[in-house]
Amino acid sequence: MYDVVIIGAGVSGASTARELSRYKARICVVEKCEDVCCGTSKANSAIVHGGFDAETGSLMARLNLRGNLMMDKLCDDLDIPFKRNGSLVVCTDPEKLGDLYALYDRGLANGVRGLEVITDRNRLLEMEPNLADGVCAALHAPTGGIINPFVMNIAMAENANENGVEFRFNTEIMDIEKCEGGFVLHSENGNIKTRCVVNAAGLYTDKFHNIFAEKKIKIIPRRGDYYLLDKTAGQYVSKTVFELPNKMGKGVIVTPTVDGNLLVGPTAIDVTDKEATNTTGEGLDIVLEKSKHTVKNIPMRQVITSFAGLRAHEQGHEFIIGELSEALGFFDCAAIESPGLTAAPAIGEMLADLIKKRLGLEEKDDFIATRKAVFDPSGLSEGERTKLIKEKPEYGTIVCRCEMISAGEIIEAIHRPLGAKTLDGIKRQVRAGSGRCQGGFCTPKVMEIIAKELNMEMCDLTKSGKESRIVLGRNKDWI
Ligand SMILES: Cc1cc2nc3c(=O)[nH]c(=O)nc-3n(C[C@H](O)[C@H](O)[C@H](O)COP(=O)(O)OP(=O)(O)OC[C@H]3O[C@@H](n4cnc5c(N)ncnc54)[C@H](O)[C@@H]3O)c2cc1C
């Protein structure tokens, strides 16, 4: 029997697993997909929010601020790309200045440091020369940041794994029942017994919450469509530029990504299908239209792809985190919509603390707090690079020419703890296929490397697990 089983290997589950791995306990993360970071955590704005948006006194506000404050140390310890680039919420209508000041006041009440309302347009243009002509004021939050959400998720999971947490992939939990001393989780691969359960299943947290809780919840998938622009447009703004928030959320943003691209989006459209991560023409048109109000002449010819993510929205618009009184040992981590990425370190800390108390867990003395990212040779001098290539020729073969990723990096990504097994897994770990050509050139080469390193048939290799095979057979077999 496990002490804790966490359902879901997104940022919430991975952070909880890492925090719990500080204690002496048998812990397992079960994930229905083939890898970590396959749900909402892989498709979002990747902003570390300052913390002025959530309602004062809410759990969302408290964990947003705490997560923001924890981010520097977490990213140092786990080698996660993160930059405090600051954010601007811009006002384009003088009659709405009151809303901007209300946001400022809420930020102060939430404990956010360094906030300032700037009404001098010249000063704003010095900060961001491409702001739209109608921008008359902005709320500046210097503590806002940008992060690589894939690496954040992977790093926390890897570190938890190094500290003894087991991961079971391709294992969907279908049902949960109480049993003597805990719970039985019915999965597609058999039953799993545990003393405690953490329900971190993202869009599906309502399903597990509602098995035990008297007060039922309903998670509504709220879609956000995005455009991603090439690195040639990555400097178009330096800060994250927000619209004034509205009842559906924080509005459309224009932001650099920590990897050097420009991101424009998202929409906020409620849908019914929890798997519908497709963009729509209508959604992308909204992005285009709204972004023009905050930033002018965005070089949309530099768009390299579009994508969509689904927020786990619940009517109360509040994180639902804690132990159910109807089922002691069952811990919710539900309705984690934005700012869930920012709050993730604090969510993990909170849940680990509750579970530690429930089970009376003792701290380990051999917890490994740090983790190193996949080795990146791009910072080496020419001499150092030549030496490396002599010793390890795989670093001399550039596979992804857009992002300049070598075979050496891809091979390392495959053989790390929780290593990548699919094309998308490689993309999330080392960015091969994330560039301008979106894998047009490197896909066959990456497939060859995965097949060789994992001793697989090319036909068994997938883009993202399950049925997403890329080649279906050999030509000659069909003749
Ligand atoms: C459009 C958009 C923009 C956003 N922007 C930001 C932002 O800029 N900053 C910010 O802080 N936050 C942002 N967020 C929110 C943030 O992305 C989420 O709060 C966070 O990723 C949620 O993580 P999670 O681990 O709770 O859920 P997920 O990442 O969805 O993970 C849940 C996991 O559970 C697995 N699972 C589900 N059901 C089962 C089952 N039955 N058995 C086993 N496994 C199961 C899923 O496969 C998935 O891997 C945004 C979200 C969206 C959609």
C-alpha cells in the first residue's frame, strides 16, 4: 500500500510530489498520458503573475503571491528558465482609469511589492515603444515574470523521482473507493491501494471530488487560443502587456516568452469537451483584434504556430485545495485555473504540509534539493565546443536547425529520469521541433534517434502517446 497516490502529473501533481518527497513515505504519481506535462500545464501563457488580479483574501491570491515569491529559489535549485521581465496592464480608455487604480489597490492589499500606476504616456513609450496609440496609462508590476512551463513541470517531477517518488504513466484512474486504511484506485492497469489520495487531475478533478464530496463541483473547460511568433519577433515587447481584466479573466496578452518567442493570446471561450484543445478561426480572430488595442503593428507574418489550452474553470473561481471531511485522506487540488502555474510551488507546499500532518510523516535527511537541466552546449566557447565534439561526436550533429539542438541533447533527454519517449516529449525537454519550421526538417531525424536509443520500431513511435503514430508501416510491406 502506498502512503500517497497523486492523480495527475501536471504542475500541481509534480509540485506536490516534489514537496512530499522531502518526507519518508511511499509515494506514486499516476498519469493517464505517456509523460508529465500533457494537460493544461503544457498550453498556457507561461506568466508568473505578480498577484494583483485575484480577489483579496482568497486562497488564489495567497498562493499566487507565495508561488511568485518562491519562484527564484525553485528555478535556481531546479535549473528552470525564468525571468522577471515585469508586466504592464494597460488602460486604453480614460474613463476606465478607476479600474486600473482598483487593480493597483487590490495588488497592494494582496501584498504585491513595487506596483505603480503610470499615467505619463512618454514614460510608458520609453518602457514599451510599441504600445498602441490609445494606451493612456498602465499598472506596472516589476515582480511579474516569464517561465518555461514544460521545464518547470518536468524539473519538479524529475526531482521528485530522484527523491524516490514512483511515476506510472499510461494509467488512467477510472474510479476510487474507500477501503480499510485508505482507498482503492481502479485503474486501466489494475487496482492501486493507498492511505491518501491527491486529486490533481486538472480538468477531471470534478469527477473524483464528486465521488465523495457532498457539495458537488463542475469543471468547465475554458479555452484559450494563442498565436506563437518566431524569435525574430521576440523583442517586440520586453514586458508582458495585459488588457484590463474582465469577467472572463485576464484578457489577451502580448508577451515575450522566456525562450525568445512572442506569444499573443489567449481567448476565454467556454466549451463542453475536455479534450478540445483545437484552435478555431473565430478564436484566433478575437486574439488578433484584441491584441491591437494594447500593442500596435504586431508582426503577424512571423506567426509560426497556433495552439489552445483549457482552463479548469469552476463557477466559484477559487482554487479548491484541502482534505474532504467526508473522506479523510482524500485531498483535492481542483479548479486550478490561472494563476495555477505561478501558484504551483505554493500549492505543493500547502498539500504536502496537510498530508504530513495527516500521516505524521518524518522528514528525510537525504533529500536532494537540486537538479540540473539537460546540458546546453550553446554557451560554450569555440574551443570548448571543439573539445566536446571530439569527446562526444553526437554534440557535433545539429538535428534541429531552427533551435540549434544537437543529437547529444536529444539523447540526454531520452535517458534522463522520466526521459522523453515521444516527439512531443523531446520538444518539451529540449525544444527540438519548436522553431520556425515546427519540426518540418528535424522530425525524421528525431524519430531515428528515439527509435535507436529506445530500441523501438519506427512504426511504434508516437507524437504524443496512444494512437498518435507517425509512420504506419514500411512501403515495401504494402506492395
Ligand atoms: C489559456 C491558459 C492560460 C494560462 N496562463 C497562465 C499563466 O500565464 N500563468 C499561470 O500561473 N497560470 C496560467 N494558466 C493556468 C495553469 O496553466 C494551470 O493552472 C495549471 O497548468 C494546472 O495544472 P494542473 O497540474 O492542475 O493540471 P494539468 O496540467 O491539466 O494536469 C492534470 C493531469 O492529470 C491527468 N489526468 C486527468 N485525469 C486523469 C485520470 N483519470 N487518471 C490519471 N491522470 C489523469 C491529465 O492527463 C494531466 O496530465 C493558464 C491556463 C490556460 C488554459
